[in-house]
Amino acid sequence: APPSALRRARAAAPPRRLCAAMAEAGASGEGGGDAMHRFLGFHCNFTQRDGAPCTRPMEQGWVTACGHVFCGQHAKEWFEEHDDCMICRDGPVKLVKMDLSSSSAGRRVKMALLGLSPLEIAQAHEIALHFWIDQKAFEYQQEFQRLEGLKRRQAGVQDMLKAKLQALDGSCAGLQDEQQHLERRLEEVGQASNRETEALQRAKRALQEAEDKYESLQRQLSADPRRE
């Protein structure tokens, strides 16, 4: 029976979703065959420190008794310091190196099924199919978790930007109020300056009139014969 963790993962990617993914991968067009090959193949289950899955396609890899597969790099990186599966974390686990290439699988099937009864052959097919479905379901689960993490990060960024925009809006409102206050002050200063200018002009006209009167009086005095 498949491990409980993989059964839960399989529930996240029901057969109809797998069929839809197969149909998408096998859609007509250039590169469709490569997409189908990538989809059908096995990929490393290792989750990296940033939370992103490795998903490296594997020709050879390490398979745990709990049903997870790892590329050589990540198997060495993890199992040199741990004896449990980094996905399950459920105690020591057995590990075996396997050739997961399609060409090798074809040879193994021909040899492994020889001498088996039809019932045993059907059971072997069921186990192999369950293992493949479990892997695809796990890949969907990893991708779903990655997308959910990206959504949370996006929501966090949006909240941060919203808070900053609100703060900027408050600052802009304060600046607008200050600008309006300065504009009113400038208008008041301009009006006061205009009043001072008008007063100065009136003073100049009054001074000019006084000077004109003074000169007129001087001319009158100069022309008066009695003064002689």
C-alpha cells in the first residue's frame, strides 16, 4: 500500500487532473513530445532551502522505502547527515539507487515479469502505476504549496505597498495643506505689498504737488514789484 503521506498527496491531484496534465503535455505543436517526456519522467522530490522543489529530471536516482525519489546531488547532501527521509521525517528509512530511465525500465520490465503469474503481473503493474501516480501527485502538491507561498508573499508585498501608499497619501495631504497655507500667506503679502505701493505712489504725488506749489509761490514772490 502507498505511504499515508503519498496517499494524501494523491488526493490533491485526482486522476482527472493528471489526465488533463497529460493531455496538455501531449498537445500538438513543436516540442509536444519533449513536454510529454518531461511529464512522464521522474523528478527529484528534494525541497530546497528557499522552499522551491528541485524537480530535476532524473535518469538515475535514489528511491526511499517511503516512496520518495532524489537526484544524486540532493541524496548525498541530505543522507550524509541524516538517516530519515527529508520529506516524511518519520525515522530511519532504507534507500536504494535505481536507474529510472525509460530505456532501462523497458529492459527491467521484460526480465522482471518473466515467470510471474497473470495475477502477480497485474499486481506489479498496479504497484508501478501507483508509484508513478504518487510521484505526480507529490509534484502537484509541491507546485501547489509553492504557488500558495508566492500568493502569500504577493499579498504581503501588496499590504506593504498599500501601507506605504496610505502613508504617502497622508504626507501628500499634509504637503497640500502646507502649500495652500503658503499660497494664502503669499496672497496676503502680495495684497499688503500692493497697499504699500499705492500708499507710496500717493505720497509721491502729494510730494510732487507740494513741490509744484512751492515753485509757484517762488515765482509769484519773484514777480511782485512791491518786494523791490
